[in-house]
Amino acid sequence: MNYVLFDEARRNNLLPLTFLRPVADIRFGILTIREKWEKYLNCKTSTLTENYLSARYPLIKEKENIIINGAICPTTALIKEINKLQPGQALVKGESVIAMFLNEKDFEQHSGTIEEIETELEYLEINNTWDIFDRNAEAIQADFELITAGRKSKPIPENCMAIEPSRIFIEEGAEVLAASLNATQGPIYIGKDSVVMEGSNLRGPIALCESAQIKMAAKIYGPVTVGPFSKVGGEVNCSVIFGYSNKAHDGFLGHSVIGEWCNLGADTNTSNLKNTYDNVKLWNYPDEAFTDTGLQFCGLIMGDHSKCGINTMFNTGTVVGVSSNIFGSGFQRNFISSFKWGGVAGFSTFQVKKAIDVARVMYKRRNIEFTETDAQLMEDVYNLTHNYRRM
């Protein structure tokens, strides 16, 4: 069977995190949603998404295809129901389409010809950007069970203090040096070739992905995900960092989501609670307005390739788009669109050619090729976000 992960309307509620990726490639827990499905299905998937993203995420059609909602996380029970589908059937729950069985010719004209099969199964899903940190504890727990089932952890070093060691898993190649690991509130996963430096205090649930680093004397209390090849120091609480991003120095990051290839300068701080204790409102791209999250705690949502200078202060409930550079004293505004350069004193446009040059340098430092496809995607997002830069 050919499996395809598809985007639907909620993709726009997940901007700016979905400007450069399909929903399924959001990291949620230890794995991305795509990685979860591929582990459960034991196969590779392709993607049905926006046209401009298809160069990097091409769609593969076969004679028979099951297309699956990329915002929904798999379970064994859910996959059993999906695999019972017959051509022309869809598995649904309420208004959400979970999966459909389509023949190749039906990709373009399936509307109105689908037989809906209702399910009552429970599953994790993301509808808004804040769900990524707000439900991350559940996602870490599910991934931890999936990844570690039937496997044995590398021994916890004797120079570490470990509480609830049965809920701590250390992969081969990882280094954990004189750290405190407390898994009473949730599991701690230390990924392949990652490093936890001496004096660090980790309180689960925590996911440290492949080749990521926790810097000396960091205070990390979960649920927190540190994505592959990222570096984290200072104080972090209830946040998700996708990958190849750095918060390497002191400063507080709380109830936040940071995209890939971001850098937070030394002593960057995020406010995640209003002095009035009111619910936090967050910028919503489809509505072009601030939406009530229903949460008292909400910090920073930062799109890929964005950066901030030392001592930057982010207000409660701030959204930063793709490839913006923020610096200067004082609290920043709550919505900073993509390809902006500046801060409280004012912004100018960060020209896309310069943004591409910076991205090339960053990729080269990590021994990754920045391709022409990558450059074109940056240009596409620059054009898509033109109107927001006027705000």
C-alpha cells in the first residue's frame, strides 16, 4: 500500500511553522509526525501539500493509496481501522478526516464520492501552534514507549544522579556527564551522539534528539524537546525546538516553539505569563488577528531561520515569522512578520537574497548542502508574506 500524508485547512493555523514544511514534518514529542507514521507503518510516506512545497516534498501516487491527515498522530488501534478501509471510503471523527482510500484517478475528483466511516478512537493531534508545547508531554511519552520497546538503555553513568532510572533511556554514542536526571514526572530520552554537559539539571518529560547538546549547568524542566543538532543552555520549560537551532546561553525560554535554523542570542528571555493572569492571545495568520489560546502560559512561536540578538525580550504570546532578525532593547511587539530586520526602534525588510546567503553559511557550518530548491522555497515564502510586512 502507498501511504501519503496530506495537509488540510488547519495547516494555516500552524503558520509560521508550516511555511517551509508540511504539517507532518513538525516535531512533536521525540519524533516528527511523519517519523511516527513511518515507524508504525514500516514504510516511507510522501506528501500532498501546497504546490510550492512539492519540489522538496513530492507526491507519489500509486494505483491504490491511503492518504492520512498529517496533523494526527498514529496509534496501533487507529492504523488497524485505517487499513480496513476500502476504495472510496474515509475514516472520520466529527469534522476531521483521518484517512481516505483513493485510487490514483480519484486524487482530483474524490470530493462527494467518499463513504464516511465514523470512529470513536482517541488520538493526539495538533490544531494550533500552541498545541505543540501544550500536548508535548503526551507526545514524548508515546514516542518513548514506541522507540524503546524491547530495547536496553546504555548504562547511566555513575557520576550522574538518576531518579526513576527505569524511565531514562540513553542511546549509543550519547555522553551524560555529572548531570541530574529526574524522571518522576515523565521519561527522559537522550538521543544518539547527544551530549548532556556537567552540572545540568533535567526534569522529565524531556526528549534530547540526535546530536543535540545541553550546555553546562542548564536547567531543563519538561515537557521539553530539543531537536536534532540543536544546542540549549540556561533555563527552558515546556518548549519544543525543532532542530539545528541554538539557545546556547543563559536566559529563559518557556511555553514556546522554535523552528529550525534559529538562534537566540545570549540572555534572550521570553515572557510566558501576563501580569493580569489573563488568557494569552496569539497572532493567527488566517484571521489576521490575535486569537485567544485559552492558555495562561504562552511564550514565543518562532519560524525557521529567524534570529535575535543578545538581551532580546519577547512579550507574552509573540509570533515571529520566517527569517527575521530582531535586536535592540525593550519588549518586542507581539507579531513580527517574515523577513524583517530590526526591533523596537523600527523594522526594515531583510532582503531575500541576503537571507539566502546567510542560510547557505549556516548550512555549510553543519556540513549540509543548501540547494537551489531550498533557495526557491525561501523566495516563495518571501513573496507569500509580502503583505504581512506592511503591518
